[in-house]
Amino acid sequence: MSEEIMYTLKTSEMPKQWYNVLADMPNVPQPPLHPGTGQPIGPQDLAPLFPMALIEQEVSAERWIDIPQEVLDIYALWRPSPLHRARRLEKVLGTPAKIFYKYEGGSPAGSHKPNTAVAQAYYNKKAGIKKIATETGAGQWGSAMSLACNMFGLELLVYMVKVSYEQKPYRRSMIQTWGGKVIASPSNTTNAGRKILEKYPNSTGSLGIAISEAVEVAATNADTNYALGSVLNHVLLHQTVIGLEAQKQMQMAGAYPDVVIGCCGGGSNFGGIAHPYVADKAHGKKVRIVSVEPASCPSLTKGIYAYDFGDTAQLTPLIPSFTLGHDFVPPGIHAGGLRYHSVAPITSQLYLDDVIEAASYPQLECFEAAVTFARSEGIIPAPESSHAIRHAIVEARNAKEEGKERVILFNLSGHGHFDMGAYDNYFAGKLIDDSMDEAGIERALKAIEPLPKPKGYTGRPKGVVAV
Ligand SMILES: *Cc1c(COP(=O)(O)O)cnc(C)c1O
């Protein structure tokens, strides 16, 4: 008999409820504020963009929320996802640590994102919505949403940042294969897009502009809603199927993690693996929980806790978050999904209250970790996921130095099959470690000083780094 390396659950063992971490947090996040009035926003402010069921989930204090059968039926196409024991990686590292990873790359879109896309499409369909407008950078979210809209018979319009539309055609093709319509942003289909094109005819676009275009379409068409792939409470909620499954699978493996790790862009895959363990911690379990971000976009480790806009165009409510400032433009690192100036209010509050830790790494170390992983475990990780791997390896090396066993669990949020250009650049020696743009961060943080301040604001980074 070979040693056990994969822990799988039956379809019938899939979680039937999502876990809402708001029920177990020492302090719940402070409310988002209306940018005009400075007052907390209410359901009526969100109603033009989201169906009421999702708005209710956004503010719900219930610990458990039922997953609709129709959503479970789609999840069953790839869930429960496997938990692996990385025995070959452990050998390569010569570590006494036991390394486990949950693999979300087996979804049709290749990442964790369909876990929320499917739920969002379902609630929109049920509310009588015909069409979703959304934005995508490198195409991970757009492709997940296209898969989900196809499953529920919704039309989809994706504003894709022009530079990615032209340089990364394959996720665009995925969106089209599942029936979504892709428009390069900025476009002449919206006022926001036309305004940019008038001023900058050769604009290659940005996520901020693409968001403006999608929100405009949703806000001005009664049958159209908007969908967001991270940051919001309901998005993190939907992702908790990852951690809930992992808890059962770790039990099958007869192990409990000393440390749980996820990479962090907006905070959704991190929340997905982490929140069920936050519950354990709230009930007395000893477990460390670490969020890992790029050194060049270090929202938790170098940002300040403040009210800030969620987007460059200043269209969103003010959200309480660790932020580098909405004006901050991170360098063009290859983990595009982690290039977000702030993090989810829930993730921020957990960090503020020392429930979770944070670490950051430059991209070259992350690619090195990704290659070590691919050459031992086989799977080629997404550049985003490689940040979690990098930290798992650091934890494993520390365990070796201390001569102690340590159980490490991380979330492998996606595969890297559409990011091979980044690997090519890495092997050709063309990738560099963009140093952190200190001046850029300072400038962007100055710009948000006049905004209202949340409780806990100090004007300084918290700067706690794991390990
Ligand atoms: C989008 C993405 C991320 C980052 O998003 P979060 O909101 O932080 O989860 C991480 N990994 C992969 C593979 C992604 O596609």
C-alpha cells in the first residue's frame, strides 16, 4: 500500500451551509459609508446593483446560511475539491512538517472564483435579472462568471482591461466559449469609457475604468445587475465551502493544522480557507492563520487601516480596510489577482484584532517556490497561489530548524495553465523584483487623509509580519 496522499469527500458530504464569520469575530467591521453623505450605506443604496438575497447576506449576522440546492448541484460538477498531503514536497524540503493543501484549480475555470460566481448567478436569476455586467483584469473573474451565467441562462457582459484583452487572449476565449460577451475597456459603449477615450484615445485601460463601465451598465438598465469577485462579505461567505471541506478532510487525515495559509488579493480565497478556522480559534483552538501578499502590493503589512474607496474612480462606498490608497498603482507583477490596493473589511478587521497574521514576499521567491512545487507535486500553480506556497515553505523550514513537527495547511487557489507567459519570463531571467514603491504609497495615503476615520485608525501601518 502507498501512503495516503489524497483525501476526498463524496458529493453527499459537501457542506450544505456557508459559514458566516461575522458571528464569531471579536469585532464586526464598521459599516461602509456613502461617499456623498458620509452616512452608513443601507440596502437601498445597493439595490440598483445587487439582488436583495445577496444584500441580505452582506449584512447577515446568522452563523450558518443554507446553500440552495441549485447551487449545490452546480458545485457538484467539481466539488468537494481534494485535499492533498504534499509528501513529495516535504521530502524535497527535508522537513518534519506535514504539509497539506486544498486544491481549487480543479474547477472548470481553474480557480476558486466559481464558488461565488455560481451563487451570485443563482440569486440574480431568482430575482428575475436577465443580464450581468462585470469587469475582469486578466480574466479569472470574467471566466468564472461566464461559466456561472451559462449554467443559469443569464446573459453576461464582461469589460476586460484592454491590455489583457490583447495580451492574454485565452481567458477571453474561455469567457466566449461559455457564452459571455467580452468588450475591451475603455470602450465606446458607456459614458465612462467614452470620456476616457476622448482624453486618452490609446488608453490600455485599468481595472478602475472597467469597473466604472460595468457599474454604469448595471445602474442604468433595470434588467441588469453587477457582480464582484472578491472583497464583499457575501463573496467571502460563499468561499467558506473551501475551509469547511478542508476541516472534514483534515479530520480524515488525523491531523489539525498549526498554521492555515492563503494568498490575499481582495481576501476571498484566504477567507474561504481561513474563516472556518477563525471559528475554531474563537472557540479556544490554537491555530495560526496567515494571509500572504506580494511585497510590491502590501496592503496589510504596509497599508494603514482607514476608510477608502474600493476603486480608483471613487465610485464605490468608503470601506473600512487596510489600504495603500485608491490611487496607488501597483507595479505590473504577474500575480495580477493580487494587485489590489486594499483588502476586504472582514480580513482587515481580523488583522486589526490580531486574529490573523500577514506576510509578504517578492515575486521571484514566489516563482521559485512555484517551480519547486511543480517539480515535486506536479501541479503548476497560479502565480497568485505561489505566494501561499512560498509561505508554506518558510513555515516548513522553520519547523526543520526547530526540529519540531508542524502541521501546515494552505489553499492552492488555482492552476497556472494560462499564466505560462509569466513562467517563460521567469525562466528567461526577465522577471524582476519590483521594489515597493514607497513614494507612490505615501502619495496615495496622503490623498485619503481627508476621508472619515474608522475606529482603530492610527495613521500608521500595523506592520506585523508573520514568522
Ligand atoms: C483572483 C485570484 C486570487 C486572488 O483573489 P482573492 O480575492 O484574494 O481570493 C488568488 N488566486 C487565484 C488563482 C485567483 O484567480
